[in-house]
Amino acid sequence: MSNSNWKPFVFGGLASVTAECGTFPIDLAKTRLQVQGQVGSQYREIRYRGMLHAMVKICREEGVRTLYSGLAPAMLRQASYGTIKIGTYQSLKRLLVDSPEDETLLLNVACGVTSGVISSSIANPTDVLKIRMQAQGSVIQGSMMGNFINIYQQEGTRGLWKGVSLTAQRAAIVVGVELPVYDITKKHLIKSGHMGDTVYTHFLSSFVCGLAGALTSNPVDVVRTRMMNQRGAALYQGTLDCLLQTWRSEGFMALYKGFFPNWLRLGPWNIIFFLTYEQLKKLNV
């Protein structure tokens, strides 16, 4: 395997894990906000007024360590999901066109959607455990592997791949928007002549792609979180049923629950990721 083939996979995984560690408490607050108000579940009570209130209340009631509940499966997820996502995306682009100058928005979107679906489907079990550990905090006891085994014993293989279609849909939207928006924004900023291929260009491009990703993915993210977090008797019959029940019982804006923590996470996450990734690309290895 040549350098041009393996670098995106390795660098993508390393940058993803770095970004995940730097933004995880915000992701936990987002998950808690998204599951609260869920009709027919233990999370029906509205406990948090917003991201900061959620983080402060979690620290007071459950301890600071709870802000990192689910970090282990989250890192494992990024080590697999991030590695496959970036590696597949870059490889598909180079398979179809020879240089970045020949890339188009449509081509990048198609490569992003494809890589998002493939990577998220493979990493789904780690996503299920991460969400449950975030939502339930100290209620879940034991090691990461012990909880994986517990889900498998109680719910079978289907439990580990619960919500996989939603995960794939969300990843298709997020990756299909974020990576092409980053590439196109970066290309136009460099072509404008005002900014070169610098840290400032990478920062601005990653900020724009984070906002675009949050706006397009939040409704799917809410539905996915609720589908994955349900245990025992199913509250929802499927993706559409979950979306409609949430909309009818809590209003349309319920689909944008956790938007600000979602954006505040995706923004810094993408900034940390792309700044790290761009610097790793410069390594002479």
C-alpha cells in the first residue's frame, strides 16, 4: 500500500480520536437534551434548560466524571468510523479524479455519502453503547466490553446494530455535507488569492462545514438518539414513526433539540479534526 493510500486512513483516525476527546462533554450534554421529554420513557421529565445548565447539573448530581460517560466506546468508534470515513472518502476521490483541482461539488458529495454509510454501518455497535452510557450515566455499571456483552445477551445482534439505518442516514448527511463543504470552501479561499493553504484557511473552512453539518443533520440525530436509547418494549415502530411521534407530541422544534450543543460540538470538533489532519498530512512519513 503506497503512502497516498494509507495516510488518509491513519491520519483520519488519529485526528478523529483527538477531536472526540476535546469535545466529548458537549456531546454528552447534547444526548441528554435530545432524550429528555421522550413520551413513554424514563426520560419524560424535562430536567435541563440548555447545554450549560445540563453540564452544571450533571456535575453537581452525578459528578464530573459523568461528563465522560461513554468516552471509551466513543474513542473506539472514532478509531474505526473516522479511519474508514476519511480514508474511503479520499480514496474514492483519487479513484475518480487525479487531482483536487478536478474535483466538483457533486463528485465530493457522492464520495462523502458513500464513505459515511460504509463507515457508520461498521462502527454502529460502539455508537449504541456510547449513547446509552451518555444518557444513563452512572446507571450503567461495568467495563466497556462487559456492557457490549450485556447488550448482546439481552438483545442479541440486533441490539448492537439498533438504529443502524438511522446512523447510516445521519452519516450520509453529515459526511455528504461536511467534507465537500470543507473541500470546496478551502479551494475557493485559496483560489481567491487572499488566503493560502494556511491554518487560518483550515480554521475558517472547518467552521463553515461544522455549521452546515449541524443544520442538516440535527433532526436525524434526535431520532437516531431516541431509537438507540430505547430498551425493552419499543416505543417506536421505525424511523418515520419516531420522527412523527416526536413532532406530534413535542412539536417540530423538538427535532432541533440539542441543536446548539450539536453545533457547538460539531464546530470545535471539525476545527480540531481538520487542523490536526492538515498538520498530520505535512509529516514526512
